[in-house]
Amino acid sequence: MKITLTAHQVHRLMPYFDRVRATAAIGSPGMLVAQLRHDSYRGVYTMEPCFLDHDKALPLEEAATREIPK
């Protein structure tokens, strides 16, 4: 499933996208990931992004390729 981001969300994520592009340019691509949460008390869903360096991102990408249906 793909969820289209709003312009505001893209703007707030841009520093993370920039970091991914910068590390890819030096041959060590990292990965932008996010943890999704639901706060049932407040009734809101949130996404907390972070950047993973290449050594941590590679095993995650390999596992996702095997496990996540396309």
C-alpha cells in the first residue's frame, strides 16, 4: 500500500530525504523509516520518522523484500 503525503508532510520530512540523498551520493545509502502509532486515548495516529545508516538499513531492506507482499 502506498499513501500519498501532503505538501506539509513532505516539507517536514525534507531534511530526512536530503540525508538519504546525501548518503547515497557518497555510496552508502541509508534509509528513511517511520514507526506508526495509534494513541487510543487521544484517538490520533502518528508517524515518527528516523534515518537508518546503511549497515542497519541493509538487513531491514533484505527482510522486507522477503516478507512484505508486493
